[in-house]
Amino acid sequence: MARILITGSADGLGALAARALLSQGHQVILHARNPARAQAALAAVPGADTVLVADLAKADEVLSLADQANALGPYDAVIHNAGVYQVPHEEIFAVNSLAPYLLTCRIESEGQKPRRLIYLSSGDHRGGRALLNNLERGTSYADSKFQILLLMKAVARAWPAVYANALDPGWVPTKMGGPAAPDDLDEGYATQVWLAASEDKAAKVSGKYFYHRKPVRCASGVEDTFLQDAYIARLELISGVKLE
């Protein structure tokens, strides 16, 4: 049985992934941005171990979330599922880019980092940029999904004992994707579940980008190790928190 934390799991892909993991016998810890959403999360995912509350748009609450998570003990996997779309660019950066970085740096309990880290990107990342000199002013959704891949690649290089991967869930009919989204909803969360808990050799890799459980190529700029390192250095400068 694996122990898995899923951010942004009150509804959508996060809640679907949580229910699928519970059905496989795993222990799941949910996350929601406020107490009302926390109650909704527990109602949507019966059987979850607990729900942690933090607004990922606020760095101090993100760090508090890491402390709350660490107090519960080590994790086998963390799924960085939370994300925002049609909001101001400053909030997109805070939730989609900075929060996963802070949680990656700070979630470590009893001297153990999570064994697996899963980051949600998007095919839209191909239209994104790193924006190293402009991060504090915010980023577009596409930029944030490019940036999360830079983070994943940097973590995979820095922590060889951890399986760090990212995925494109596809354009699926969730609240964010809208009812007309053409991709398969079940496939939208299946890759998260597979990367978090499968013993399949194909899932126990690192530094890869997946779509429907198959590795795919990401934008060529993502593979630039100098850009990866510069992005991490910029996040460290902005937040005062170091990836180590």
C-alpha cells in the first residue's frame, strides 16, 4: 500500500485520481484551498485518510501545508495536481509554478523525501516560456506549464533516488476543461494514478513526460539544463527556499 498526497483534490482530476488510488487499496491524503472545499473533498472522496487545507496562492500557506504534510509521516508519492487557469497571471505563477516548487523543497518527513513526484503539465506548454526576469509579475497558463517541466527535469537530475515525472492529462471535460473538451476523462487521471503507484517498470523512471501513460517529447527548450538550473535559481531567489 502506498501513501499518497494529492494537491487540488476537492474535485476534478485530483478527486478522480484519489478515488482510483483508494480503490486500489492505497492511503490518500487530500488537499483543498479552504475549509469549505475541504469538506467537499471528503464528501467527494469517501475513504480518504484526511484533508489538508492551504491556499496555494499564498506562499506562507504553502509552507504551512508542507509542515502539515510532514507531520503525518513519509509519503510514497506526491501528485502536484492543483492548478488554475483563467485568473490573473500573478496567481497562475503562485499556484501553478511557485507552490509545486515550495512543496517539492519542503515535503520531507523522518528524513525521507517522497519516492515519486508527479507534476501536471499540459500540451499548452509548447507555447510557454521560462520568463526568468519576469516571474514575479506573473505568467500565462502556457508559461506555467513550461515552467513545471523545467522543475520536474531539474528535480530528476538533482534527486536520482526519486522518480520525478510529468504528464499531459489532455483536454478533458472537467470544470477547468469545460464540457466540450474532446479527450477521454478516464485517461486524464489514469496516468497520475499509474505514475504514483504502479510497479510497472515503465512507470518507475524519472525525468519523463507522459501522455496517456506513454512517454512523449516535450518542447525542446525544456531539455536545456542551463535553463532548468537558471529557473530553479530564480525560484530560490524569489522564495528564499532552496532545492537541496
